[in-house]
Amino acid sequence: MKHIKKCLVLAVAGLPLLNSCSDSWLEPKPLSIYTPENTYVDAAGLYASLVACERNMRHEYFGDGAPILTEMFTSDIAVNGMTDKSGPLMDMDADLLPSRTASDVNKNRVQWYWDEGFKGIKYANITLNRMKNATFKNEAEENEVRGAAYFQRAYRYYKLTHQFGDVPYISQEIETPKIDFYTYDRWSILEQTEKDLEFAYQWVPEKVDRGKPNKWACGFLLMKVCMSLGHFDRAIEVGKEVIAANPLMTERFTTNKTKPNTNLMHDLHSVEAKLDMSNTEGILYVVSYPEVEGRARMEIMRNAVPYWANGSIRTPEGKTGMAISPASDAKDTELDNDANVGRGIGTCRPTNYFQYDIWTEKEKNDLRGVYNRDSWKGVFDLYYNAPALKGTEWYGKHPVKPVNMAVSDSIRCWYQWPHYKLFVPDPSVTTDRKGGETPWYIYRSAEAYLMLAECYYWKDMKQEAANMLNVVRLRAGADPLTASDVNIGAVLDERARELYYEEARHSELTRISYIYALTGKPCEVFGGRVYKLDDFSGPEGTGVNCKDLGVNFYFDWVSAKSNFYNKGIKTNYAEYRFSTHHVLWPVPEGSITSNTGGVINQNIGYPGAENNITPLKVGEEVPAGK
């Protein structure tokens, strides 16, 4: 980009030197040599079009109100904690509607996932289409580019088919305006995606720049798609290859290993670990580096740390207890809460399931868990540090929860969180620390072990499932599980312990819900309940807001584990509610109404679903007359 800017400046500066006697200079000429025809001519140019895909992957996790939070809010592990306004996604019955999808940090990011999903597909399809006019060194280089594009398209379709279900399938570059899209069956999309990923897994190289998908990232996503289709044997075959090539980090590493009050989990999730090329556990990252053009801050502490500085946490005598900027002599000491944990606003409020229920006696020594107070922090671990308190008995003491704290303040201001994972330093600021630049894990081999465990669960190989879970558990210091401990709850609990703020939790719950319905496997955690694909989202009809158990696994699981949804928890602006049809998100209304030449279906349970038609299958032509 700097080179292009220099070229443009020189071009403009040179205009007075042109021969004014000739009209040739009036003929239109491109301002830059960087046109599509000149760019997409070789592998380097084609890879450049995939950079936009990699950038958009990063945006899912970075910034105030990052999109990944919507995945967490519509699941069992967290809720939206912004209790001071109307609009944030709390009451899904009222606010998760086709007309209210948004890409707004103060509402939800459903529209972002729809828009950015199809943007990623567009960029991948441009690469695939322009390959026919490009020159490659050899067949291997051509297949590497094709495989990388297939991965990016598959990455989006995996998300879209688990967030929205049946969606439009686009496999070609769209070069003219198009308003005649049709919905395709999600199963056929996943089957095509599986084929594409098999190709990518064969051809994408093992060694690539950090931030780009390598062979093992392709294999990782292939595992997820195979599991979604019930192809567990192939998922296990690929998974074994992935973990063999990407062993877990089991010993302390990075320059942080000598810091007091830290452990292996601090090492693994530090900025330094994600920069360390000896880290064999990381498979796919998104990247943002300090002092590099295009960088972005995560703002993860702003999103996920309690709003301890809003004035609601008071001393027993009723005085304001905490300040972002402490007295000068307390700056950068243990009393500096802002420096030590960051200044949060409590947007992402973990449920009791994540804070307490999954940490049992078997996790007493788990480095990831609440029993380890180096790894976890709570508001009660901070300090009364307001300068006005100096000289009083409460200054420098740990906070005590006010007995009369309002529900809204309790939700937003008083909870605990996994500090080892959520603390991202920002050396460029000295106050109001929100979370700085860092690479971030998208895929780690720890999750591959957990996916293998799940595959073995589906195949009723419970001892093998326990073995895979125990690789991750023993690394963290937890007690091992036995075959009798294994059910889908054990898998989901372990995913929550290991993958908080990494996995797309709603999508993974939906994936599991589809597998239960596809296989008819009885669900042990709900007394052998059997689910089915018919009426997967619940009964048809707008405003039904079905809350019957037994419709889909997603609703049953979140109902059982969340202490917020459908429990009568209210703020001044909303009640936390959800229904069976929220297993899938609504397709944005504008995408349906603007598609005047075709039909994009709406998901059952939302307004507009009455206009649905039978979805196409990938490979089918749009029937004449449609």
C-alpha cells in the first residue's frame, strides 16, 4: 500500500510536465498497475486476495463487543452483561429477530456473521475463478493456492451452516449484480465442503506464515465437517494425524516461565507463546502485532472483565471503593487494579456453569480452574484503591460484596474470570487498559484431542473417549476420567474448561444437536432422550417461542446449564429468555427482501418462514420458472 501511495503521488506531481500540445494524455489510463488483470497472474497475486479472508477471521475476536461474544451469549457459558441500556442481546424472544439482526456492539453481531461469511466466500471464489488465467511454477503450486481458497470458503460455510442452517451456496465469482439467490440444503453444502477440504488437506503445505492456514488447519476443519456429517471414522483418522504432528505443550516455555504467580497455562496463552515458533500446539492463529500497520487491539479485558470501576462496588460504609487511576504511590503496585487485570465493562458475563459447576473435586489441582487463584481472578481478589479512601480502614483491602447490590450491578460487576487467558497487556497505554495486540488461537491441538474424544463417544467407544479427554486434563493437572464418566456432558464440560473465548460455543452446541438428530443416539445426560431432524427448531409459526424440552439438544442443554435464561432473571430493560428455535439464528430480513429474483428461506420460528420453499441441493440447477 505504501508503494501504491508513492506511485500515485509521483503521478499527480508529474501532470504539469505532460506535453500540452498532445491530446493523448486525455485518454483514460489506470492510476495503478495493481488492477485485477495485473494482480491475479501468479500464486503471489492470488494469495493476496485471500489476505482479506485472514483479516476478517481476526475481526471475529478483536475489538469492543467482538462478534465472538454473540456466539457465547447464545450458549451455556455466558450472557450479555450490559445491563444499563435496552438493546443488548438478553431477551432472544424479543430481540433475536430477522428485523433486529445487527452488527452493533450494543445489540448483537448476527448480521456481521452473515455479511462477513459471504464476503469471505466471495474472496475465496475470486481466487478460484481467476486461477484459470494465472501462471504457476508447477501443479503443486497451483493446487496449494486452490487448497488455500477451498479452506477459506469451507471455514465460512462451516460457520454459516451451524449458525443459520440452510443458506445460499455460491461456488463462483459473482461479476455482475445478482438478486436471484436460492437457499441450499445445509447437508449438501457440508458434503461439498468435505470434498473441498480433502483436496486442501492433501495439497496445502505444512509450513506457512503464521496467520495463514496450513495442512493441519485444513485437517482440523475437515475433522469438524466430517463430524457434522456423521463420518466419525474419517474424522478420527485425520485427527490422529493432526495430533501426531502438533503435540501439546506440556512444559513451561517463553520468557514468562520465571515470573512469580504464573504456571503453564499463563505460558500457553501469553502473547509471547503465540509469537514463539517453538509452540507446537498452535495450529491456526489470527495475528495482530504491535507497531505493525493494520494492527488491532483485542480489547478482551474490556469485554470480559467485570465493570469494577463503575462505582457500584462500595465499602461497607457506602463509599466508592475503586478507581481506574489509583493514587500516585499505588500506581503499578498490587493496588493498581487497572494495571493488574485491565479495566472491564462486564459485557461478557460468565454463567455459574462456567464459573462453578464444571470445577469439581476432580479439578482441584487444575491449572485452568477456579481453585487456582493465580489462574483465575474475581472482583473479591482486587483492592479498594480509590484515592479518597486513603487513611480509612478499607483502603488496600479486598472488596466485600454489598448486601444490597442491585441485580443489574451483580450481573455486570461481580463475578470471576480466567485471568490467565483473558489478560493481554497493552504496553502503549498507562491507564484504562482494555487489551492490546496479540496473535490469537483459532485452532489448537488440545481441541483436536477433545474432538477425537467426541468422535469416540458417538461410536460408543467410551474408554477411548476418556483416554483423549485425559490427555488434555492431565496436562492441566486435573484427575483422570474413567469410561463410566464419559457422556456428551463430559465432552462439553472439558471444551468449556479448555476453550473459553476460543470456540464458537453456539455453533458447536448446534453441531452436536444436529448429530443427535441425525444419528438418533439416546442422550444419557437427559435420561436417554432421543432427538429427530423433523421439527428440529420446534413448531412453525411466528411468536410461538416454544420452550418444550425434547425438541433439540441445544435448548435442553442451555436450559439445564444457564442460570440466566428462562429463570426469571430481569434487569431494568430486559429478561433473559430464549426458545427452541434459537438453535439457529434468524437470516437477516434485508437479505431476504432485497433478493427479489429468488428465494432465501427464513429459519422456522421466525417471521418470514411461512414463505419458505424446498431448499436446493448442491449440484442442482435452479428449476425453470423459479
